Amino acid sequence: MNIQTIVKIISAVFGLLGVIFLFRIIGAGDEEIKMAASTGDFAVVSPLVSLAIAILAITVIITVVFSLLNLASSGQKLKKSLIFIGCFILVTGIAYVASNGVETPMKDGEMLSASGSRWVGTGLRMFYILATVAILSMILSGAKKLLKR
């Protein structure tokens, strides 16, 4: 039995489980699920959520393993990947240092901690830095092509 057959069987089992869990949810109805959820009982929906989490975890693990195996097969690819990961960590560090955090009230009445606020600012600054680098690289690439003609 080859790997493709095994993957098809596992996919079919997960698909069948998903359909069974979906029919359980549809059979229970909206009102019953809402009433049960208001008392903290999520027994009807929980199996489908757990299945989705399991499928996501399996997918992420397989992707990471095969990516690492592909990188390990070529030292040059591994070196480039580590350089880019290092650059990403550097950008994260710069954005984190440039950000500040303040406790912020949210719409639902909760408070966003100063640390959480700082990480939100870090994410925004990282986006701005990486978007600027991408735009500049496109401009420089286009200019280089025009100059070569």
C-alpha cells in the first residue's frame, strides 16, 4: 500500500467523521444548541471543533516536517532560510523596541493589557516595515530592468 492510498483512506475517514458531526449539529437545531451553550454545554459542537483542530494540527506538522526535510537536503537552501528567519526576527525586534504599550479599554468592556497593546503595535510596525521593503524591492527591480535595456 503506497502513501497516496493511505492519505486517501485517512482523508475519507476525516471527511466521514466531519459529515457525521455536521448532521448531529443540524439535527439538534439552532435553538437547542443556543440553549445548551447558554448553560455551558457544548457537547454537540465540540466534536466538530476538535476534529477541525486535529486536522489543522496534522496539516501543520506534516508541512513543517516536509519543509525541514527539503531544507536539510540542501545546505544552500538551509543557509538562505536561516538568513531570512534571522532578518524577520531582527524586524520583529526593531518593531517591538519602537512600540509602546498602554492599557486600552475594548468594546466589550475588557481591558487590553499594556503588553498586549505593545504587541499589537509591534505587528502594525512590522507590517509597515515589510510592506515598505517589498515596495522598494519592486521599484528597484523595475529600475534595474529598465536600465539594462
